[in-house]
Amino acid sequence: MSVTTDHTHSAPARSFPEPRAVLTLLKPITWFPPMWAYLCGAVSVGVAPSGHWLALGLGVLLAGPVVCGMSQAANDWCDRHVDAINEPHRPIPSGRIPGKWGLYIALIMSAFAIFLGWFLGPWGFGATFVAVAAAWAYSAEPIRMKRSGWWGPGLVGLSYESLPWFTGAAVLAAGAPTWPVIIVALLYGIGAHGIMTLNDFKALEGDRQTGVNSLPVTLGPARAARVACWVMTIPQLAVIALLFYWGREWFGLAIVISLIAQLYAMRVMLRDPKAKAPWYNATGVSLYVLGMMVTAFAIRGMS
């Protein structure tokens, strides 16, 4: 009697992945942040979209389904043993994506991402290469930056928000973005560190057992949640201050209102961080990303 390895429950042996399992592996729900950030970058440079529809469409496709999807496949492959503890129903540990197909999908999509990046010019190509390298550095040995609750979420935040924002701006402007664009892109990427920390709550037990030192593991859920709230709040306060300094008071006021609503949601979440983190990701994080677009319009065309 043969035993199927690397699966958490018995299932008929498969030679090829289930199509629906591949889509699940690529996690479409995670594509939105980098796609949105790319659009924020495009808006922030003040270039009219007419004549740039290809760059907009290709950039959004690249940032979301291709690069972000690839990063999810790479992460699930490198995390297959952790997922066998946390979420055994996922495509790889459940056997719906058999053998090394998870790895093959991630590698094929990495190559495809770099190929598509070539059509976005030197800035888009360079940014795509950096994004692919960051995805593997986050998940794969020997670097595996996700082992650190500080460096891992930081890398993901910058890759999900700052890098696509910078790329959208650089591709549409056909050159290096201005300093206001770079500064706000960095600030929102830094703030996303807190969002990634809250996302780590769902993997708390598996991370603890497999040596992934996420902040919920090292600090405990309550302290990690408070740190995440501060990390999300401080960059937005900096954005507000900059908008007022740059004479964009009405936009700054809009971010103030958004932040007040986020602070209320944070208070609710902090009562039970482990249970309420998913709820906050659907409420407070939505306000955070809406503020990104408000800021993009505020700095549009600033030199």
C-alpha cells in the first residue's frame, strides 16, 4: 500500500494540478493592493491616460495577476510544511496541486513577469526584476526574510505599495518620479508593514511550530497588534503633515477623516486582535488604501 507524501490527507494521486486549485494558489484577493498602488503612481505624475492605455493595462496586469500571483505561488510552495499545520486544505498540502507543480508554476510565472516587464521600458523592466527577486527573497531559503517579523512585513509592504506606485509613476512619466511621489510611495509602503503584521495572525500556530518569528509569535497578539496600529498610523500622519505643507489642505483633511475612522476600527480590533484582525483588514485597510488614491490626486503633477 503506497502512501502519498507531502499531503495532509489521503487523496487520489494526480499528475497535473486542478485548474481551480491553480487559481486558488494565486490568491486573486491579494492582487488588489499592488494593482491599486500602480494606478496611484500613474495618477500621481499627472500624465493624461490617453495614449498610455497599454502602459496602464499592462502595468496593472503585471503588478497583480502576474507578479503578485507569482509571489503567492512561491510563498505557498516554500510554506507547504507550515500550511500543512495551519491550513491543510490549501492546494499544495491538500494534494490538489501535486508533486513540484507549485514550484514549477512559481518559476514559470517569474520568467513570464520579467518577459512582460520588458515591454514597460527600462523603469518597468527594472522594477519587475526587483519585485520578482523580492518575492523569492521573502519566501525561499536561505534568505527567507519572512522568518523575521520586522524585515519580512517590511519587504512585503514596500513590494506591495511603494514599488508598484514608483513603477506606475516612472512608466507613465518615462523617467524618474519627482520627490513628492517617491516620499509618499515610501510612506505608504512603510505603513503597510502594519497591515502585513495583522495578516500574520492567521498563521500564528504554524509559525510558532516552524520557527517563523512573526511579530504575533515574538511579541504576542496584543503587543503585535498595537505595534501594527502605530506603524500604520505614523506614516499617515506624515502624509497629512506633508499635504498641509504642500498647500493641499483639503486633501490633507480628507486623510485626517480617514485616519480618525481607522483609529476607531483599531480600538475595536485591539479588544481581541486575533479574532478581529480579519475584520480590520476589511475595514481599516480599505480606508488606508482609499487614502492612497486621495494622496495621489493631491500630489498630481507636483515637481
